[in-house]
Amino acid sequence: MTHYQKLLRISTTGKSFQNITSKVAAIVGESGVKTGLCTLFLRHTSASLIIQENADPDVLIDLANFMAKLVPEGNYYIHDAEGADDMPGHIRTVLTHTSENIPINNGHLVLGTWQGIYIWEHRQHNHTRELVVHIWG
């Protein structure tokens, strides 16, 4: 069994979606694993890791608009140590994911035709997010 692990640092630009599919696919290629599993773990509590539509950008806009209505920012929360967007960011992360598992076949991620891997930044300011990519097979 081969294990390969790499830490990616991804710069986000405030509330946004960062498509990291090609970065993760490159690491899978580096690993040399032909059949196995790619585990992704985002080391943060106010950003998410999602697999979502990668063809029509309107999907991401609709997701962001829906989440803003579902978890509004404002004076609704006790925890505001880092600003009014801090607690809503934590709630949004709880409702989504900080990890994903994607099969590897023939040295490639087994994603659907329209699927991409994104870091979803829930905070208003730029951040550097750390993603652990662990491959085994």
C-alpha cells in the first residue's frame, strides 16, 4: 500500500469559490497511485470543501445566495470575536464539509463529468487556507 501526502496552501479572495480540481489532480498524478482513494481535509472552521457543478457558474452564485439567506450575517450571534461574518462562517461550514473522499482509477480522480472540487470561503476577507491531500492505494 502506497501513501502520499501533500499540504496545499490556497489563497482565497473573500467570499468566493476556489476551483482546486486541477491542483488536486496534479498531486494524484505525482503520487503514482493508479487505483486508490484521495482524501481531502481542509484545516479550517470558516471555509468548506465541496464537490459541485463546474460548467455553469450560475450554480455557484445560486449556492452563495441560498447560503446567505439560510445563515445571515448580523447581530444574531454571541460569538463575534473576529467580526460579524465569523459565526456565520462557522455555521456554514457545519452545514457543508471540511473533508471529501474521491476514488482514483487509472491514476485519475473519478469525478463526474460536471464535478469540480472547490474551497468555499465563507469569510469576507482574504485568507490562506490549508488543504491536506492524502492519497493511498
